[in-house]
Amino acid sequence: MRLSSIIFLFLLAGFVGSAPAFSQTIRQKSTTEGINLSFQGHMLGWSSDYFQFLDENSGNGIGFGGRAGFGLTQRFEVFAQYDRTKMNLKKIDAESFQFTNLTGGVRFNFSATTHALRPFAELGYVHRVGKVDQVINNNAYDNILFKGGAAHLGAGLNYFLSLPVALTLNGSFQVGGKSAIDLNGERTTDKADVSTFRVSAGIVLYLSEL
């Protein structure tokens, strides 16, 4: 047997012997397919040229939200999300002030299942409601309700502690559109510009991996 043939056999044996060890280093660390449920806490900020007094003196709040998603593939996911925020009342004379957001859209997931860290971006539509009860307004106390639609733009990261549990951190903007205004239960002709943003953190459970 020639020397070159002997060397080839040794190399082949080494490759076959190392293949199992190599394959063990590649394993699934994440997924975005199938049904997932998440619970998140958030901080919300807002601005409005129409509600200048409110957005300057009660410009932020904290709240919570729930989200359900369905990963069609490892890249594309549809979702529905509900968030509720209690706004800061320290600088305004009001009984209560809250925002609610109902959002639907699509999320684009990046990276691969061999990585625990999965970045994402999302695009959707939000129906947003702001409600202020018994707020001082020209020496009287009024109830103000404003609601309307807007575009939702967001991005963030999911980090998988282990399948099927991940931590999530994301930020989003809700911009555009006009909100109809009710004053003391009566619809007005005014329309308000309202922009909001949220910074959220929470936990996600991927039911497909249970």
C-alpha cells in the first residue's frame, strides 16, 4: 500500500471519529415558530400639541401588558397585544388618567435557532384610548376621552434562558393619525394629535416547545 493511501485512511478515520463531537456542539437554543404568550411591564411617554398642559405635567406612566404571537416561520410572526398604563398624577389635578393600547401586527425575527439572542423588528396598527377623569379645565372639572388609530413601529431582543422560556426587551413608537375627543360624554369636533412610546421588559413562553 502506498504512503499516500495510508495517510488518506488515517485522515478519514480522524474525521469520522471527530464528527459526533462536532455535531454535539451545534444545538437548538431558541425558536420563534408556533404559539407564544408573554407578559410585560412598561414605561410609557407621550406628547401632543393639542393637550399641551397634560403632556407637560403628566408625560409618563407605568403599566403592564399581555401579548399573543404565532410564528408562521422562524422569520415571520403575527401578534396581538394589549397594554394598559396608569399615568403620573403628581403635577395635575385629576382623579385618574390612563392609556390603553390594542395592537396587531407582524414581527420579523432575525438570527438563527442556534443562537440564544434573537433580535426582532415589528410593524402594526394600534387603537389607542386616553381617558382622564375629573381633571381641572378652566375652573371646572371635566371628563376627557380621546381615541384613535396610529402606526406601531418597534424593535427589541429576545434572550432564551432555555427552551421554552425567553426574556424580552423592546421599545416602540405609536405615531400618526388623529384622535377623536369626547368631553363629559359628548363628542366634539376637535381632533387631537397624540404620539406615544413604550419601553417594555418581560417574559415569553413558547408553547410549541413544551
